[in-house]
Amino acid sequence: MGYGVPQKRVALGHPLRHCTIFRKGYHKVASFELVVHAISRVSNRISQFAVTAMMIVVVGNILLRILWRPIYGTYDVVMLLMTPIAFALGYCAVQRGHISVELIVTLLPNRVQAMIDSLTGVLSVGIFAIVAWQVWLFGTDMWNRGEVTLSVHIPVFPFIYGVSVGCAVLSLVVLVDFIKAVEKLVRK
């Protein structure tokens, strides 16, 4: 605003008003998509924080090693800070950052493409849901055993649970994509 330049008015409305599922009246699906995308953004911020903390610990350890003595337990802390990187999986899927090979699929008719997207979607949701569940069980096992890191004795199970939550968020994002693929298949 300012400097005498007329500003274009932007129509306010629902963030997904351009989405076909929202326009067709599937408000529950659009709301679910908004919630899942918000969760993935928060998860991504947690992952960014973990990577930044890991960098600070490593750089601090290097500087203190030169000046005085290293930080005790740096290896353990960095190892544990690598696990929240799984929180970024869902956001990466929202941004279409994962690799997908569509060389042959793009040559097929749109209906067949939608069928393939639906099939891969349901398989992906199932696989990542099972991974999240099994990692959660592994975290519970580590909790019951009382597993801790070697030098600073930090419990390991909360970080394993974090990996499980990251896989669950990815599963939810893929579920939204699956619903969109089915909607596209039904529409055609």
C-alpha cells in the first residue's frame, strides 16, 4: 500500500476454495486436508528445530574442543536429534518433494493414471501406517527395557515415538492424496 499505486483487492475466502473437492461440497474432506497440512507444517518446524539444534551442538563441540574441552555426550545428543528429521516426511509429501517416476504413467489415459494413483495411494497409506504402528511398538519395547544412550543416559523411547509420529503424519498426507485420486477417478 502506498506511493499512489492502486492496490488490487483480493477476494477473501476459504484457503481451499480452488480445490475441486471443496467446490463440490465435500467440506469434511477439505477440512481434513487443512488439518493434515497444518499438522505437517508444525511437524516440519519441529524437524527444522532439531536440525538447527544438531548443528549448534556439533559446532559448539568443535569450538569447545579447540578452546577448552568438548561437550560431553555430543554423539548421543546428535544421534537423538537425527530422529525428529522423520517429522519432515509429511511436509515433504505435501510439497511433492519425494521422487516419483512417471515416465510411462504419463503416456497412459487419464482414467488409468487415476487408477494407478489410487492403487499406489492405498498401498502407501497402508505401508506407512504399518511402519508407524511397528515403530510405536518398538518405542514401547525400548521404554519397557529402560534403554538409554550410552554416555549421558537419555531415554531413547521418546525419540522413537517421534519417528512413529512422523510416519503417521506422512500416512495422513498420503491418505489425503489418495482421497483426491479417488475423487479424480470418480469424476472422470
